[in-house]
Amino acid sequence: MRKLFFSFALLIFLAACSEEAPKNKIFAIHGVAIDGYDPVAYFESGEAILGDPSLRVDRGDVTYHFLNGDNQLLFEKNPEKYLPAYGGWCAYAIAENNTKMQPDPTLWKIQDGKLLLFYDDWTSKITGSLLEEWETQPEEYEEKADANWSKMHP
């Protein structure tokens, strides 16, 4: 029942959005990925921490910010380890609705060595977050998200 409500609430939200789903592979606002949060900090500090805009790495047309020089160097040495899965879009929306939704960088988890980000909205006050729903079946959701993402970005 809870899953049904989540899916219904997500569909209502998507229907209310007048724009077509974003075509970008990477979620970035004004070219800054993860709303400026340090991708390495999730792994190294176990926290969502805003990075310093002066400590940055540009990858194509997307910029990542870092808390400190050590995190910046770790990212430069192995960016694939720290990049968020599914381009930084909400993992649950990719899995359940095959669509891209802006995540809340403070709703996250590391699963199978991948950084997953999740969307949050008014329904979470009633039902719990999409992260909480993901936690009910993490392997199944990840499998669906991986399959959907590979179709979206072959």
C-alpha cells in the first residue's frame, strides 16, 4: 500500500509539472552538480557537506565543489568512484517511473559503492521519504534503476 501511495504521489507531482522530463544526463543547476555538495564527503565523512566554490573540478560542462583540497585530489584521481549514480538524479524516480527528478542532496545513501540521491516533497511528511521507501527493497530498486538508466542513456 505504501509503495502504491508513493507511486501515486510521484505521478501526481510529475503530472503537475508542465515541462518535459530533462534530457541532461547529469543533474546540475547553473552547471554546478549536486547543488554544490562535495561528492567525496559522502564517502569519506559520511555526511552531505557543501563544498567550497573555489575548490572545484570541471568535468565537461558540469562543476563539482569540494570541502577541502584532499577531497578535491581524491576526486581528481578517481572521479568515477565519487560521481553520483544515475547522473545525480533521484534514484527512486529512475527506478519506479523511468524519469528524472531533482534530488535533495541531503537525502542520500551509499549502496554497492555508489552514491544515490533522492527527491523529497510534501508527501514525505505523510508517508516518509523516497529514501525510506527505497530501503524497503534496496536491491530490487537498484536493479530497476540500473536497467532504466541504461535505456535512458545507452
